[in-house]
Amino acid sequence: MTGVAPPASPLSVGSLAQLALSLFAIVALILIISWALKRLKLSAPRGSSRDMAVLDELCVGPRDRIVLIKVGDSQVLVGIGASGLVPLTLLGAPITLTAPAPTVGFAERLRDIMRRTGGPA
């Protein structure tokens, strides 16, 4: 008798558990990445068209929003909600959108608050 142990079976409980855990981790990673891309709206656009574009949107509820869409030279106001897409109105005169005011950073706001309250600057 020699002191050599027989090779472990590839179908042992330990290797099957490791395989199942690895598979679960990969599927979970794929789901997390797809959720993050959807949440952050970083997914690639489905079609790039110069004649059709979303100009602006306004959230009016957790699942409801109003969207301004450019179609050719005209603009359409559309409501999107749980019931689907509802055309609200076709605008006679196009709306020109202005750029939003630049937002103040957190550090600048904190510095302003500290100055007002007399805290260390």
C-alpha cells in the first residue's frame, strides 16, 4: 500500500457546490449590471434618428411622466404611465428649451452654510 490518495472525482459534492455558487454569482452580476444600466439610463439608444428625438421629460409620479418629443419639424407632448403611451397634444409652435441653471456643488453649499452659522470656514 502506498500513501497516494485516489484523485478526487469531478462530480464530488464540493466541486458541484463550487460550480453552482460560481454560476449563481455570474447570473447575479449580470442582473445587477442590467438593473444599473436601466436605472441610470446608460443603455445604448435603440435607434438613432435625426427626425425623432426626446427633447425633455417631466416626472409627475413614480411611474408617470410627460415627455416632449420632436418629430420632424413639429413637437408632440406625450404622457407615459402604467396604462401606456397617451398623446396629449400636438404643439402648434415649437418650444425652445433653455439650458438649466448650473447646480451648486455639495462642497460649495456646505461652505456657505458654515459661513452663515459662524462655523469654521
